[in-house]
Amino acid sequence: MKDLLSPGSLVTVAGGVLTVVGGVAYATGSANLSLPTIFYGIPILLGGLALKSSELPPARRVTPKAQLKAEREQAAPELGKLLGDVTRWRYGQKAHLESSLEALKLWDEDNPPTLTEIEELSSAAGYGLRLRFEGNAVPMDRWEDKLDRLGRFFAKGMKAELTAVDQTCFDLKLLPDA
């Protein structure tokens, strides 16, 4: 269902509907309807297909949006921006957090790390995030070398923890530094 509600899908469907309506109107001799619908329908359809070809779906959100709203509002604003950034449709990027991972030198152009899910955490220390990555061509030891910088990079007063899930997946937890 999430794939059907992407902006690229909506634009593609709208362009397809306008094109079909224009084609039917042309075939039935209704010139007043056929010209505008074909004239606008085909470019909208092509634009929608272009969006679909470069679309990056949002990371899977484990925690429901309304569950930790109060904690999120009291936490560092950078964490809220990070959460909002990775849970929306992106266009023209290979992976979520592309520029951040490039700045941290945790990027591989051919096979970049992939953010698969994000979870909001609440503990006695405060609000944090868990990001699950598939490392792909960037090994976990490179992430471990940058561990002290990772927490500070995403928000002030945060520390980062890495936990291996399996050989290709790991969790990056951003937690308040006690």
C-alpha cells in the first residue's frame, strides 16, 4: 500500500488517466476534451514515470508516529529532523543519509549502506533513535572507527552504539550521553 501512495505513483496515475481520457475523447470526436487532456496528460505521465525511476522509499518506521510524540518534542531538534528526513519519499538519491555518510567517509559509490528501518527509543536518559543499516560494501569496522564521531555528528549530546544483527546488518543507536 505504501508504494501506491508515493508522489511518483500518484503523478503517473494522473497522467495515465488524462492520456486515456484524451485518447477516448479523440476517438469519439470530442475535440474540446481530447486536445487538453492529451496535451497535458502525456507530459504528466512522462514526469510521473521519471519520478518513479528515481524514487527512494522511506525507511520502515517501527515505532508508531504518535507513540513518543512528547519525548520527540523535548529531544534535540536534529533527531526530529533526522526522523522526518528518512521517513519520507526521496528522489534522485541512492540511499538515505547520503550526504551525511559521505561526510563521515562511510560511503561506497557502487554499493552504499542502506537504511532499512528506524525506531524511536525512550529510556531514563532520554529520547534516542535506532537506525538499522545493511552495511553492503562498507564493513562494520569502518563504522566502529567513527563511533565516537557518529553520535556528535547527528546531534549534540548524543553517543552512538553499534550492535551487529547479522553479518550484513547492524543497528546504530543514537542515545543521550549521560
